[in-house]
Amino acid sequence: MKARALALAALLLGSSAWAAGTYRVRAGDSLWTVARAHGTTVTALQRANPSVRARALRVGQRLHLPGRTSAARGATSAALQRGHAVYYGGRPNRHTRMTAAHRTLPLGSWVRVTQVGSGRSVDVLINDRGPFGHPARVIDLSRSAAASLGMLSRGIVPVTVRVLSTP
């Protein structure tokens, strides 16, 4: 009887662990949205699912979710920075729409920037270095990201920056 109960428990624990490591694709999903929702990267998803192409996701398809790297796990739990955000203008470009510059984070990192006063937040990709010249300024946002935070009229706002993932 004990052996049967242990076998049943192992089966249940094993199946729940397997289910936790997979994701069933829903309408509107992309590799990017799945990766972001599960704290991983598109590259890691593609490595874990070699037969999946970025534009070929099907509703109901199962994706295997890779474990997060220790760097990403540590960054997600510990990295929180407080300071001021500024934004840069420039020509609108679909490739640099929701991006930011940071002095030290690895390029390709995803961060969540939250405006302290309003609680509004935006997820941005770090693709540049800066801001320079003032130590209290911790992140330089694209115009689109700044508009999402509602900071265009103020130009500079207090924010918190939380690392979501690193490459």
C-alpha cells in the first residue's frame, strides 16, 4: 500500500513539474510575449523548442519553458535601482520604440521602469549607454517609453528600475 501511495505521489509530482515546464500557446501569443511572461529570453525558448519558428506558433501548441539562467534569476530578484529617468527625442523608429539607455546593465537586458509618483510602468529593452552627466539620472528612455510613463511634459521623473531579464 505504501509503495502504491509513493508511486502515485511521484507520478503526480512528476506530472505537475512537467506541466509547470511547458506552456500552451494562446491566440495572440508570440515568442517574445511568452518569453517575457515566463522570465526567459526568445533565444532560450528557441533553443528549448528547436522545431518552433518565430512566426509559426499555433494556438494550442506546447512550448517547453527553459529554466532561467542564474544571472537572470539573480538579477530579477535583487536588482532594483532608484533615481531619475529622462528621455531622448529623435526620429521615431519601430526598432527603437520601447528602448532605453543605462550606464551599466548588459545590452539586451529587459527592465521595468516604474514612475514613483503615478505607479505607471513600462518594460523596455536596454540598447544603449547613458545617461551621462548627472549621477541621479539612472535611465534614459525613448520618447515612446516616456510617453507611456506620462513624463513628456515633465522631462525628468523619479523612477525605480527593476531588471526583468539579462542576455
